[in-house]
Amino acid sequence: MAQVCATTLDVAGARPPASLGLILSDDAELAELNRDHLGVEGPTDVLSFPLLPPEAFPPHAGDPDRGPALRAGDAAAFAGPPGRRPHLGDVVVSVGRAAEQAAEGRGGQTGDVRWSAADELRLLVTHGTLHICGWDHAEPAEEREMRDLEQRLLAADR
């Protein structure tokens, strides 16, 4: 999983060195986080908690609503003391939900893929890490670009 995170951060343009928290959890914790932070009842498979704004990462295709690039001195550009590794955020994955989705044929980007739990975890970690780096899928163009990148990253990891 560490390699999946590192590769995704590199492709998404995160400046090294940086840290990312990957928390492997369960449905109960994801349900609590989903309710407390998004106002949504029930568990989900992955949640991301970015600490930097999307503008802290390079622009990418399918990102029409990105704000202006951050400049030195912008409060949102502050990543910690000089010479320190900035923490980009945390990705929390429900391992049980990932295994269940994979086994029941509800995995993958389309929710109809039967594959290994390891493959489903790789997808969820990739997806969550892209969110940390400012990627989104709220609009069709954004979703298309994000899903295409996920597929390329998963294929390269095989």
C-alpha cells in the first residue's frame, strides 16, 4: 500500500518529501467519520482528509474549477517550517468493506467488478490519495480524468 501511495503522489505532482497517513479501518469508524465530517449516515469504503488546498498541486485535465495558483506567502501555501516534511492529509479505508465489495462483485470503479480484495484496496487507496492531491469527480469531465488516471496507475502497479 505504501508503494501505491508513493506512486500516486508522484504522478499527481506532490512535491517530495511529504507524508501521508493511510489508516486501514472498519465500517464502524468510516460510518462515524462519514457522519461527523460529511453529514452522511452509514459507512463508505474510503474517505480522504486533505490538509492542503487543490491549488497546492499541479493543475490537471478535467479540473475547470481550480482557483489561482498559490503564491509564496499565501496562507494556504503554508506547509510547515522550512526543511520539514509537510503532511498532506489522511486516507481512511474500510478493509472489511473493500473485501466484501470485491468478493460480491461490487468492486472497481463501476461497482460491478469481482476481483481480489488486494485489487480493491489498491483502487481505494489510489482513489483516496488522488483526492488528497486535489482530484475530484463531482463533474463528468473531472470523473472521466480521475477514473482514467486510476486505471493507468492500477495497470502500472501490476
